[in-house]
Amino acid sequence: MAGLGPLEIGLIILAILLLFGYKKLPDASRSLGRSLRIFKGEMKGMKDDDSATGGLRTRDAAQTSVTPVRGEIAAPGTPVGEDLSAQLREEARVAEAHAAELRARAEQTRAADGSR
């Protein structure tokens, strides 16, 4: 498979000129240059972060511990696992009841619209 020849490159440039117009090309190239500089800077920052930690990623204490749902703070000495399961079951029950109520309202609205 051959590379791009001068004719193909010329056709590509012509297509770009027809699509964007010669007045918008400087703005488009400036925007592209800024985007590439930002991308390059972010990639360099990621490499610097990796070299600073030695390439090793450590786990945070927050990732290894069990945390309560919705940012609520559990009281000290509370068994979080059992309390959390009960809380999740209760939230699921409330959500199911709310969904059933919304379905009933939708059915009433459809019935009312159908009788008009």
C-alpha cells in the first residue's frame, strides 16, 4: 500500500478549503494548536505524576473501608454491614412504592384522556 502522493494531498487541501472556507482556516488551525498544547501538557502531567509515585498506585483508606450510603455518617460502634443492608432494603421498598404510585397516576391520566 502506497503513501499519499502530491495529488492526494492537494485534493485533501482543496476539500478542506471548500468545507471551511479560507477565512475560517486560521481560526480553526489556532484552535487545533491550542487543543494539542493542552493535550500534550496533560499527558506530560500524567507522566510526571506516575514518575513521582514510582509508577505504583496506592489504595486510599476510603477505598478499603465500608462507607455509609449518601454520605451519612454512621454512629461509632454501629454494625455498618447489617445496618446498610436494612437501609438499602427499606430504600428499595420506598422506591418501588413510589414507582407504583407513579404508574397508577399515569394510568389515571391515560384513562382520563381516553374518555374525553
